[in-house]
Amino acid sequence: MTHRIVLIEAQQDVASPLMRALRDQGYDPVDHYYSVDGFLNQDTGPDGADRAPACIVVAQEVQGLKPLPFADRVRRGKTHLARATPLILTAYLTDISQITAARDHGIDEVCAKPLRPNNLLAKLNQLISNPRPFVISRRYTGPDRRRHNDPAPVTGERRGQSDAG
């Protein structure tokens, strides 16, 4: 694999084992940044397309720009990244409101800390091998949030099917 993975993690004791696990799985290169700003300030010269990341793993606890506004900037095309670049958020507190907020900001996956490298690798492998369709609308830009393959009925109508007439 020659997929570049970007890890934005302020804690070196969390980043080191993750980087090692990613490299052991064949992801190369794995670039580590301590802050979102550090990543955004990287060289974006003409060779930037060759260095485009296949996925960005960003911790909720990093310095500088917070992950949800960062996701908004990526999804709105206000960075050097492709809008559809997969984003994985890692966080210590992953209650339903946080997961919903992350989903609504275009985050592809949320991983709870403390991280198990196998869990992160499974999500990463899934995102890269089977990317979700990308949605662009007035109210939402990001990966398709539907998790199941449930095609619309021939009529195109989903609501009210079980409602009594």
C-alpha cells in the first residue's frame, strides 16, 4: 500500500503505537502532526497532489483549530485537501451528542479512546477500500451518513409507507 495517512495527535504516547501499527499494516508514509494548524501549514506546493493523504486521523484534544471546524473547512473546500478526504475523529468522551455532531460536520468515523490499533485499522481499511458516496447539498457536505444499503422504492417514496391511509 502506498496510502499516506496523516495522524494529528498531541500526545506522543498515543501517536507512537498508532504510527507503528499503521506502518506494520503497510500504510506508508504515516505523517504525525501535533496540531491541526501544524498540518495545515505544511508545504502545499506543486507536489502537494502527490502527497495528498488517503485519510486523516485527528484527535479531539489537539491544539489549535478544533476538529469539527477543521472538518467544516475540509468539506467546504477551504483547505488544500480534497473535500472527500476521509476523516476519523478520536476522542475520550464519545457520547451520542458528540458522535452526532461529528457526523453532522462530515466526519467519516469516530473512534473511542483509549484506542485499540485494531479498531482504528478496521475503520481505516474500510474507509479506503470501500469509500462511501460523497454528498454535496446546501445543508450538508460529507460522506453519505446512511450505513445500510437500502435502495429507495421504485416510487422513490420512503416516508409513510407503513402509515394507515
